Amino acid sequence: MRLAFVGFGSVGRRFAHRLGGAYREVLHRARVEPLVTGICTARHGAAIDPAGLELARCLRRVGAGGSLTGFNRGAPIADVHAFIECVPADVLFEITPLEPRTGEPAISHVAAALRRGLHVVTANKGPVAFARSRLIALARRRRRLFLHEGAVMDGAPVFNLVERCLPGVRVLGFRGLLNATTTRILARMEHGVSAAAALRETQAAGVAEADPRNDLEGWDAAVKGCALANALMGGSLRPAAVRRRGIVGLTPIDVRRAVRRGRRLRLIVRGRRRRGGVGVSVAPESLPAGDVLAATGADGILVLETDLMGEIAVWEGAGGVDQTAYALLSDLLAIAGREAA
């Protein structure tokens, strides 16, 4: 199975590294022999090799800050659009950074790959929040899959849980702790650490968005809320329509005052069916310490309210690069199963 990457940041590199290690046996059992034929990046150039790129060399080159262009076999690649049009691949991984106000250029990348007849896997929540229904329809017309398990809560099964394990269930609403950066920052502020110092810690751990304002101002959470509302509840919501308030302005004093009262401040995403559609909100909330969303040690918690099963919760401990890389593997295995059927 020929694989190509648009975007090759920490998640893409971790996935590529594990293709030669921990993931190899998993894919072997699924009768998949992965061959990476193309990588396109914003900062490290692009390379295509129909015979397969040497991933170890590519990872070393990118890790050293170098360019991949020396590994290209064939005509020079003008830009990402040219890459998508000519890379010899079966599956495209679109893992560029989130642009929370439009979802572009990721949406265009996904659409172009689907039109070419490639399966597409993304961990970018933008295409799911802004254009999922359109992209799913395009994928169906081309008899391909558009999968996005890594878009919310890293590799924890959220979309797959509802689609595969809850047949006939209607999701009525949800509430969640969906932004690991703000969760970690608020947890550290409970111990007197400044917001700036706590943010630096999340950046060092590779958890924060490329532009941390997307986390702090609630944009990341709003886009995830739209992705859930649109995918699980049939909504057509856009992030600009979300009632959104981030954690900017909260201080360690505010956070510790809540703790003294037996409560915790957390950035909460809520979604609910309402007449004419689905509404989503994002805001810091003061939660009782016994609330499931106030649990310590969790980067992500999602509580689904359903008609037939009541409440179901998905809990993720320390999320991050490893978990999101696993989501790519999970979606790749789903594609392999479809191709083998």
C-alpha cells in the first residue's frame, strides 16, 4: 500500500518512525506492506520516489533541519498541489497544522486527493469541522474513504465508537474536556505555576497547537466541538458560530481559589441538539471536584448523551504525538480492511 504525506510534523514523523518498528507487525498481520512514496512539507521541501523513500534518511534529514528535495526522483515539485496531483499513492495522510477560521488549505488538499481517487486520512480537525459532509460525499462518489479518527482526542475512539459500536443510537448531546493544552495549563496553575510557564511546558511536550493562541482563545476546542456536532449529530455548524471564550485572563489566583472551594476550572466544550440544528459552546467552567470532567490525570474526556444508552464516557490519559500517530494507523487499517473486502 503506497502512502504519501502532506505535512510531516511531529505526528507524521512519529508515524513514519513506527512504520519501521512497532507498527510493522500490526500491518503485517493485516497483510499490508507500507511503502512511503512521497512527502511534502512547508519547511523541508518535497520528495517523490515511486520505488519508496528511505524513511530513516528522510527522518534524519528533517530532524537536522534539512531539505527532502535531494531525495526526489523525477521532475521538480512546484508546490503541494502539484505533489497531490502526481504522487503515486493509494493513501494520502493530510496532517498539516489547523487553520481554525477557514479549515484551509487542508480542505483543498483532502478534496484534491479524493478527486484523484486516493483514500485520505487526516488528523486535522479543520476539514471535519468545515467540510465533512461535502468530503464524505466526494469520497463516496470516488469509492474511497475519508477518515479522521485523530481529529478529536488523538487516538481515542470517538468517531469509530459511534459509527461501529453504537448502531441505532442517536447522540443527543455531549460535553467534554477536549483541549489538552488548556487542561494541562490549568492543572499546573493549581500549583501556582504561571500561565506562561505552563504553556512552555505543553509546547516542550509537543501538545500545544503550532499557534498556541488557537488553544488559549478556545479556537481549537471550538473546531473540535463542530467536528463532533457535524459528524455525530448531523450538524452543519461552523466554528465562527460557536459561543467561545478561552482561558486568556485566568490567573493562578483564580484557579487556586476554585480549588479551595472544592472545585476545578476547566475549558469545557458543550454540544446540544436544538430546534433547527446543533449548538456548541466553549468556555471555562467551575466544576465540582467529583465531576467526571474535573478528573485529574486526564488530557481528554468526552461524555456522550444518547437516547438508547444514556451517558457514555471516553477517557484519555496523557494524550499526544504517540496517540495521534496511532489514530493514523487505526484509519490505515480500516482502509486495508475495505480494500481486502
